[in-house]
Amino acid sequence: MYHRMLPYIFASLLSSIALPVFASDDLSGIWQGTLGKSKIRVCFNEYGTGSYYYQRYLTPIRLEQVDNHWQEDKQTGFWQFDNVSEQQLIGRWSNKEWTSTDPSKAQPSASSKSLTIKLERQISPDAINDCSSDAFNQPLEIAPRLSRGKWQPFDNTDSIAPKAHQPQQINYRQLSYGTEISLEFKGEQTGIPAINQWLKQKLTSKTQLEETFETRRRMLAQIGLPITDETGAEPSFINQHWLSVRFYRWAAGYGAGGINRSFTSFNLSDGKPFNPWQWFSEDVALDEMRNQLPPALRAKLFADMEVVEDCDNSDGSGYFYLTLSPKGIEIWETPNGSGCENEFTLNPQEAMPFATEYGKSQLKLME
């Protein structure tokens, strides 16, 4: 994904715009016109990046200023402007790089294809003068179609439950809504329709779609790329009574610090979501994914823990996920590559002494 490459892209930008022939802010703003016979809309940011799309396709293509010309992402095209004014740009597009760095002598090679570019400046209704403007983005911001993948069975071969307690077969498939990913389930359990409704509403949320558009605008303004968050979803647990889904999001432009994991568990009888943390603490909200360990559980898990000098979480004072697994209860910290993360697995009998009365009644269902 593009956002994994951001450090390299920023480094490339710094080197490529050091000595531009014309200042990039001479072009900053929104432009509309033609590339050959095709209608296009173009935006230029202040510091040597931009983007454009064909109005019949609405797929942004990144532009980067390199020496005296602009080149498209993956070098699929090269732009040279011969006539630059405040209101109009006239130049040429070529599928191959120019033969000279002197703008007065620059020519596409003899074997290249060349098209005329003619652009007129546009004023955005929101008065923003870069690639995050309404004028550039509003044509792109249409509700995506919901698409569905192929059905596949859920693999439950690692379950510790006796065969008689194994769930009825459940199949699932991936749902896509733009760049957002979710799941749909198929089975005879009475809660499946309600679970599917919950998952679809979360996937197609108007608020989430607006956040996706806002992220794309931000990245277009920063580096000219139409980047959005990377997302994923997969089933993580199932037994006779419950089903859990793991959601993944990597926020665009934030590196490893932008990775977020969340889990939602559902009751297969009525489809209602629940948080297994609530089996051990009555004060945990439904959407609180990470929490500190209850004192008694913390004392048990870290009683014999070896103190590691370079790790500051050897005492269990950090925040932990608590998720259902085929082996029982998984308690773990977010992996960060330090080697200091703690993780524990408790079977239902081991977890029972630390659960609330309600939690004990639920843990008995895992035996």
C-alpha cells in the first residue's frame, strides 16, 4: 500500500523539487481542460506534487515535479508546459521523458507519443487552493457499490471444545465498500441475520464514508496520492454460542503507529454484540478493546514473571486485549517488535476464579 512508502516518497519529493524552473505555487490550484481530446481535471499543490483524473474515469493519477517537467506516477506520462499564465496552461504530454532539461529545447523522443494539454484555472467553492479542494474532490466523492466475495467455510479445527459441542457449519464471505472491508455470514444459527445487519451497517456507515473521503483529501494535499486507510476483517473465533470478528485498520500516513485492531464478539442465538472483557470487569464498555488487568488476575499472571531490564511492562501495568480463542481466553499486548510484549492463554477453568458471576456463567459454556 502507498502509505507504507511515505517516508521514501517524501525523501524523493525533497530531492526532486530543489531547483524548479518555475515556482510550483505559480500553478497551485485547480485546473480543467483537455489532454489530447480527453477532458481532465488537475490540481497542483504548493510544493511540487499534484494529481489529475480523466473526467470519464474519475481515478486520480499522481503528478510530481521533476526538474522542468511533471511526471505521472510510475512514469506513465510526462508533462511539459510551454505557456504558463495565471489563468491558462498550455503544454504537451508524452509517454516518454523529454530529451533535454532546457525547457526551450525540450522535446519528446522521436518514438514517443505526444498530446497537447490545455488547461484553464478553476476557482473552488471552498476557496481551497490545493488538491484537497471541493472543486477537485467532489466529483470523486460518490457512494461506492457494495461488492461480495466468494463463500468459504470457517476453519474451526483448533477448537478445544468436545466434538458434541462443535458449532453447526458457518460460511463467510468478504464484503467491500470502497476501501472498507467487512464480512457476511451464512448458517442456521438464529442470530446470523442480526449479525449480518450489524456488520453491514458498520461497513456502509455515512460517517465512515465521510472520514474516508477526508483522509483521501488530506493525502492528496500532502503528496498527491489518493490514499485511504488500509482495512481488513476476518472471523477469529466460533463455538456453539459465540462468533468473533477481528477488524484491522492502518491509518494512512501514520506508519506503524497508525495500526489499530479491534474485535467484536456476537451471541449466535440473538446476534447481539458483547465484549468478553465484561466477563472480568463490570466497568468495561462494549467498545473498550484494551484495558488494564484486574488486580487479582494481574497478580496471578505476573507472579513468576522475570523482570527484563530493557522492558518497562514486566509488571503487567500496561493495557491488554482480551479475546476468545479456540484454546480459551487470550490476553495479550499489541505487538510492537520490541520483544517485550506479554501474552497469556487461560483455559475456562483457569480463568474462572477471576471472572464476575456473569463471566463464570459464560465461561462454563466454553467447557
